[in-house]
Amino acid sequence: MDISKKTALIEVLLLEDLPDGSEDSDVGVSDEEIVKDLQVPLSRGFDDYFEEAIERVLAEIPPSPTNEEVPSGCSVDQTRGIYIKKIQIYQGKDEEMSAKFSKYSLGERVVLELTEQEWGKEKIVYFDNFFTSVALLEKLKTENTYACGTVRSNRKGLPPNMLPDSKMKRGESDYRFSNLDIGYWKWKDNKVVHLLSNFHGNEEATVSRKEKNGSKSTITCPMAVKHYNTYMGGVDTADRLRALYCIDRKSLKWWYRLFWGLLDIAFVNVFVIHGVIFENRKVLP
């Protein structure tokens, strides 16, 4: 069995770059000179090698967009593989969270806790209406982090003077921007959709919809809606990959389920990273 491909990931994680001994190399060609010029790598932990390997894989990721321009390949999860980076186990609404986020609601605190290590890196975060609020997007913007998500129409801080649902036709939208450039959109598809974003402008795009008779139609939508539909769903994709080859087992001990779940997550992450390195992300049936 050819194990060269199966060990490539380990080589990326555990081997230092050796000097080039080719004829065009400045290092030299003799074994003694190569050995003499070699430097013994410093002792490092597995996390250091893992982070270095990930940085190599994701080295060509384009920068995050500004308010004026939103490139199509702006999401790491979609372009380089969706893997679970950080998890938080729900312990009830009274669970202890960081004291510095005590003034925020449960959903807001979850997002702030999970994204805190990414602040200042111009990352983009998408989430659904359970988490989205004006206060959350304002906080993330002050931390140089972009965010977009659907929002419930009864959230605090939303502008009241929007077009009523009865006067909106399919494809029509209304929007407002706050003093901090937090955008709020109300868009009519088959039903009204509400979105918040701290980095989108008033640009428009189109989406394709399938009608009842089987034909397809194109309707206008805000750019925030198009990007949300494109990049949202990373958690669902990860859950789908976990379900394909899950090792979950029934048990009366609750912590068994956490253990099996962590193993599933580790397997999915290894599969995704392997697919990124070898450009092969086919899932076997």
C-alpha cells in the first residue's frame, strides 16, 4: 500500500524545511557541507506545528472586504474548506461567561466569546437571527470584525419607519443606516426577510428563484442577502459531514456523547485539511 499520500499531512506538520541540495542551490552539494549548514529546530509543541501548517494552507486567502468593495472569494470556510475551529458547550442560560460581556444577552455573549481571538484580523462572521442584534454588530465593528446576519424584527434599536409588509412587492427592499454605518435591510421574497450588517453598502444583486410551474426567475435583492445566502451554513455543512461517518454510541453517561462528538469533529477537520492540501474533497458513500 502506498502510504506517501497518507503521510503527507504528518510531514507538513512535523518536518522543518531542509536546505536545498540541488545543483543550483547556494547551500552546496556535498553531504558534509549540507550537514554542517543544517540548523537543529527548536523544540515546539504540536499546536505550533499545526498552526504553521494551517497558515501555509491558507496563505493565499484574499483580504477581507471594505465597505466599498466586497470580493466574491471573501470567506475562508467556502474557499478553503469548512472546518470547526472553536466550540462552546451550552450549559443553560445561567452559565458563567466572561465578566466583560455581562451586559450582553446570551446569544450576543456566545458570538463574542467565540470570535474574540479573531478580533482585529478583519474576519467576516455570519450568524442567524438568534444571535444578531444592533449592539452585537456595533461591538464587532469597534473590534475591526465584519458581521452579517438575519435579525428578528422586534430587536431593540431597529428603525421603525420602514415600508410596511403590505406595500412591498417581491424583490423590493428598504434599508436604513445608523450613525455607526450599521445597515438594516427589509427585503421581500416569498416573505419578508430582515438583515443587519456592519460592512455592506446599498449595492444590489440578483438571485434565482424557482417558481411553482418549474420555471426560474431572477429577482433583485440587497448584496447583503446574496452574501448571506452564499456564505452562511458552515455549521450545517460540518454537521452533515459528521453525520456521514459518526461514531456516536448510546450511553447512560452524558459525557460519553461529548467524547464521541469531539472525535467526530477531529475526524471531519482532518478530512477537510487533507482535502485542501491535496485538492481532493470527495466524500466516499
